[in-house]
Amino acid sequence: MQETDEAIYRRYLQSHDNDDLRLLFDRHRESLVLFLRGFVRREEDAEDLMMDTFAVVASGTARFSGKSSFKTWMFAIARNRAMTFLRKASREIATPQEPKTQEDSAPEFELLRREKNLELYRAMETLPDEYRQALYLVYFEQMMQDEACRVMRKSKKQMYNLTERGRSALRETLKSMGFENAAEGA
């Protein structure tokens, strides 16, 4: 059975064993970068913010109380770091960039899957920021509604409305892009 993030983090705080921090980093770095790309335009900025988030986690300056999951707490830190970055940079919130693919080296089925993912990312880019963030947290990160509420600082009703409206908008966008079965999948 895989050890929980909470247990690993508590052990890290006691022993400052870098292997524990590295394990948490390996588990969450990609999803954090993708989440942060929803706030900032450049992947380099998202990666910097991800590293800033882990610096806060590693320093122990932000207290993990255990009222939420470690992942929820860390994503809330990441969101706060992104909002601070945007305020300082005087930029508007951006949409996620398309992920880079290595289509030449992937098998055929992988190419098809990646192409579908690219189309989904393109469709997600057209959504308002809050719809995109809510859908990302709930469906891509598979956070429970309560956890996503904490990350986005929304009530349950607001989160429900954001996800439902986001799904509806995404469904319409996918239909306009030629995906006939979009109503079933979204």
C-alpha cells in the first residue's frame, strides 16, 4: 500500500529527509505545473511557481493543519503563489498552453490519445478562467468537491455552478469543433 502524502510530509518535517521531499515532488510536480499554467502564460513561469510552492512546503513556514488533504493544501499554496505573481507582474490570468508532444516516437494509439487530449486542451482554453480551473481540479486532478472549494475559495454551491456551467460550455465548444459525442462525454 502506498504511503499517504500526509504521512510523508509529517515525517519530512520531523527528519528533514530530502528523500521524503523528493517523493512528494515526484508525485505532484507535473500536475502542479499544469494547474499553474492555467494562471500564467509561460511554462517557465509555471515551473518557477511550482518550485516556489515546493519551497514553501519544504520550509514548513505554511502550516499544514490536516484539515484538508496534503494535495488540497499544496494546490491552495500554488494558487496563492500564482495570484501573487500575477499581481506583481500586472498580467491578466492566462489560459493553459498546449502540451508538447513527441508524436514521432509514440505508437499509433498514443498519437490518437494525444491528439484527443490536444483538442480537449484547445477546447478548455476557450472557457472562462474559473470554469477551466474548476473542471481541471475536479476532473483532471480528481479532487473531491470540498477540496476544490478550498483551493478556489468558493462555496459548495459556487463550485457546483462553476463545474456544471464549465461542463456545459465545454460540451458546446467540443460540439462546435466537430466532436459529435461531446454531449455524452462532458
